[in-house]
Amino acid sequence: MSHEKFLSAQIRRRTLLASMAAAGASAGLSTLGASRAFAQEPEKPAEIIVRAWGGSWVDALKAGVSDSFTKMTGIAVRHDLTEDNEIQPKVWAAVAQKRVPPIHINWDTTTNATKSALRGVTEDLSDLSNIKNTTDLAKPVGLDGYPIVNTYGYVYVLAYRPSAFPDGAPKSWKDLLDPKLKGRIALYNDGIGFHFPAQVAGGGKLEDIPGNMQPAWDFISKIKEQQPLLGEDPDFTTWFQKGEIDAACTISTNAREAKKNGIEIAWVVPEEGAKFDTDGLWIPKGLPENELYWAKQYINHALTKEAQQIWLDGLGLPGVVPGLTPPADLAGDPSYPTKEEDFKHLIRISSKVQVENESQWFAKFKEIMQG
């Protein structure tokens, strides 16, 4: 997974940050949830390293969480844009060899983070004071305590260029099989977000996952004949901007980012449904004690209403703190679920099932696409 820049959005976010900073140092302290007096706090590191996705994703994190954390603590935040799947073995190896890990915080998909939690390489975050103010979405399912904290949810929508669909918005993932879209559609290079709707579009049932996913592979084989472009988050925005694709299975953030840049684009949740998932933050074991303390303060800050409002306005995603205001352009949008009924058309598969099978699904998808 990964994401691009929009000047007006950045200015708007900076304005919000400035007004937030103006709330004063005392508000800053309570925002961080630092209940201990500063005299008792451990020594501050010069910087903390947060792994992040690039483009609009890191822009939003910086505007909502990192900049205000630095303003309140004086600790610089460095964003490491190594892909989540690439950093994972490096962190695992460091913990196994009792070395200091290469990052302080990993911003990760919940499925990847769950793999790390089950491996025993994550610090316990149950003592973060702001967890008590979060919704159930923040709690990782099927894990004890909080080895990770989910920070928001997102939907893998069918994004499309309206001019390529003159008869109206696509209603089904099967609409991607239209011959005129050959070479004009895009998917993630491991198929993430597409496996589950492909199962339904291929005539299968969600309850057959993971036991019988042949319908998904059959449908993905048909999609392969369409010669899709395969990439990561920043690629989707770029491809739409350059007019290289007409449709994509992508996180709504990427489509919205292209739209903010003046690209003609829209998105739908097709009749088969769309995958809903979460991302989270976690800390690898093996950090010096003072750095662990400040890494926890960073995550605690990311769970405040102020930080979530700016961060997730930038991403256009629903957070885990009650009372956030949806961005004006997403109020009532099916890709921004806030109420129970909003989830009826979204596909949610347990993290446990995904953890146990995702690497096989990714491998099968790549095998089909390279075949």
C-alpha cells in the first residue's frame, strides 16, 4: 500500500494546525495524555522514526499527528517510507536478534500488524490513556489487549472516470470486463482489496472463504485478460491524473486525492460489495526505555480528536474517536461508513482468516497475473 500533493489541502491543514497550536501548551499536554509531570518524564530522543506510506498518506499524517507532536514535545519525527511488507522482515529480524529495531512506530495494515502481534514482536499499548476515548473499531479483533491500535477504517472502492461510463456509474465489478476497458483498469499488485468482491463476482459465497476461493481465481483470470495495470497507492493517483486508466479497485483516499487535483473521477461500492479494512499503529520491541515512552506518546496523540480530525480529513477516512466531523465532500458517501447500516454493503473478513491466508492469496493473484 502507499499515496500525492495538493497545495490547497495542505494550506487548509496548516491553518487547522496553527489554530490547534494556538490552544496553548497546557492543552498540548493534556492532548498528549502525559499524566506525569515533565520533570519525571524520561529523556527525549532527538527524533522518532515512523514508517508511513508516501504521497498524500504521509502528508496527512504529518499535518495531523507528526507536526503537532513535534510542536508539543520538541521531538522531530522522521517518516520512513519503506513499504510495509519490506519493513516487516527487518523488524522481525531485529527483535529476534535483540537489536534495536529500525523504526519506533509502524503505521501498518491491521492484517500485517496482527502477524507481528502473533509473532510476539509488538509492545503492549493497553496503558495509553486515550484508548478509553475510542470506539470498538480501535480494538484489534482476536488479540489480547492492544498489541496494536487501529486508527481508522477504509473501503476498497471501484473508482472510475465518468466519461468512460456514458451510460452511468458501474454497478458491478463485472463491468470491468467490458472490452473497451482493456489496458485501462488498475489493481494493487498483490490483489489486496479485490479477492473478496471477486469471490462474489465469480459466483461464489463469502462464507466459502478461505475454503473454496476458486470463484475468485476464475474471475481474476478473466480480469487478467483485460491487461490491468498493477501498482501501489501513489500509482493510482498518477494514472488517473495522466489519463492512463478509466477504472481501479483502490482505497477511496486515492480516488479522492485525484479528484482534489481536478481529475474527473467518481467511485462506487458495487452490488457485490467492497472490502472494508483498518490500519493501525504499533511499536516493535527492543527500543530503549525512553524512546519507547515517547513512541507511546506519539500513538496516544494520534488517538486525540484534534489529531484524528486533521489527519483523517487529509485521508477522507472514518476514525476511531467519536464526534469527528466527516469532510464535507464525504458526508453520506458509502466509502465513509459511520453508522451500522453503512456497513451492510461492505465486506469484512476476520483478521485471523486474513492473517492465515493472505500470503497465499497474494501469491495466487501474482501467479495468475504473471501466467
